[in-house]
Amino acid sequence: MSATHFSGPVAVGSGKMESVGATKTVSSADNGKVLVLNGGTGGAITLPAVATALSGLQFKIVTTAVISGPIAEAGVIQTCAGATTLTLEDGTEAIGDHIDFLCDGTNWLINGNFQTAASITVA
């Protein structure tokens, strides 16, 4: 049997998942995290301004009991060009709804899927 070898810092255990409330301002400290939104009142996620220093920053937002929100909403694509804030609407969420974010240093590239229409407001 072969052995597995790791070099450099290796993160073991918790730290990749964070429970967040109704609002969250994402920072470089959230890189690689799964942000689990809960709290019962929907959520407003604010992204930092794009910058070369953020190139590669990636995180995912997942619904537990409350949240919502190209983003496909009930099979219909919502365009998010130029947006800086996503408001996840209370009462329209379904467990497993999600948005993936990736910064290329110039733009936030997003992809999401939600089961219900009007799950997210883009501004």
C-alpha cells in the first residue's frame, strides 16, 4: 500500500464551514468556506470590491432553514451583471439552494441554483 504525503500547511478538522446570520460581508478570510445561512429572516450577502489580490477567492452559500437565491430560480436564469449585493429572500428557500462565488481579480463569477422563483434580489 502506498503512503500519502502532505507538505505545507494542512488544515485538518473544522474551519471550512461557518454559520452566519441575516447579513454577512464576505472577506478574504472566507476563502474556501461553506457559509451556512440561517436565522429566520433571509439574508443579505455583501461582496468585497473585486481586486487582483482576491483572485482565486472562492466560497459557497448554502441554505439550511432560511435563505434563497446566473442564478437559476425555478429553471429561469436571473442575470446578475454589475451587482454588488444579493439579498436572499425569506420564505422562498429550499434546503440545498446554493450560490458559488469565484473572484478572477476583476469580476465575481457566480453560479447558483434555487428551487423557487423570486428567491434572490440582485442590486
